[in-house]
Amino acid sequence: MIRARFRSNEDDPRPVTWPKHPYWISGYGEDFAIIVAYADDKEEVFALWPEATEIDVEPADAYRFTDRFHKPDWLD
């Protein structure tokens, strides 16, 4: 699993299908949204966000929730 940070569509930064891992809209820049998402690999990021650019990834063994990145209600 990876934790990815990338740029996405500012107007609608949601994934194209429901993801199995959590994600957050972390902020906005000039004409882009910043997404932080867990995924199985980089290919999964592109499947969910085809418009993703400037992707930074790091390995992740588990989800890390914080005050800023809360555990989503839909995740059991």
C-alpha cells in the first residue's frame, strides 16, 4: 500500500469510482486540488483520478489518521 499526495481537478476532485482506501482533499492551489490518498499502488491512483499529476508516494503499512486527516465515517 502507498500514501500518495497529488494534484487533481479543482472543480471536482472526487475519484471517478468509490475507493476502497481513504482519501482527503487537503487543500487547493491555483487551478488544482491537493489530494492525499491511500492506494494499493500508483496505478490505482490513476484509475481513480485519471487527471492526477505531480504524484508523490511513500510506502504505508497502515492508515495514519490525525486531527487533520480524520478516519472517514464510511471506513469500518
